[in-house]
Amino acid sequence: QVQLVESGGGLVQAGGSLRLSCAASGRTFNRYAVGWFRQALGKEREFVAAISWTGGSTHYADSMKGRFTISRDNAKNTVYLEMISLKPEDTAVYYCAADPSNRYGGSRSTDYGSWGQGTQVTVSS
């Protein structure tokens, strides 16, 4: 198992930007793919972005392409989600997730076994 802690959420106006961080424990974190998901109040959890263990492969949900960028710094055991041009509909709790058996990513919640506690992002109009 790997422990994940998200940070960087907050309140931002529409059009603004935020950078979320996902800090992980464990020496083998650099062998795991990491995904970001989000869940808005009253809605199902949805896929945002994922990055492979090397950082060489990334993929995004269609609605996030061009606005969100996922990256990782394996030396710091941290994955980032840079978000720009934020919209009120981006308001949600954002979670990062990883799994020791997953090196390449995925868009399903079931692709990941370890989850952080989430960080709230609120975008005001």
C-alpha cells in the first residue's frame, strides 16, 4: 500500500488557476501510475487525468484537455495537477490514487487501490 496526501485546494474565482499536489510515502512510488479523480456534491466520482510511472505517458478526460496538466517529480514522490481557466463546474473534491500493480494508468476507479483523503476545490462564478 502507498499513503497519499493531497494538498493545494481552495477557493478561486472562475478563470483562475490552482496547482494540486499528491505526496506519497514509500520508496517505490516512482514505479506506480497515479490518477486524479474528482467528485462533486451529489455526483459520481469521475476521472480527471493519469500519468504513467515514468511520467512519459499522460491522459485526460476530454473535458479537462487543454486546461489541466498532470506531471510528476519522482525525486519528491509527488504528482501535480495544474489547473487553469477554472470553471464553477470544476468545483469538487479532488482525489489522487495509485496502485502497486498499475504502472501505466487508467481512467477507472478500480484501476487504483490506494486513495488520498481528497482536497476541496471551489470555483466561484
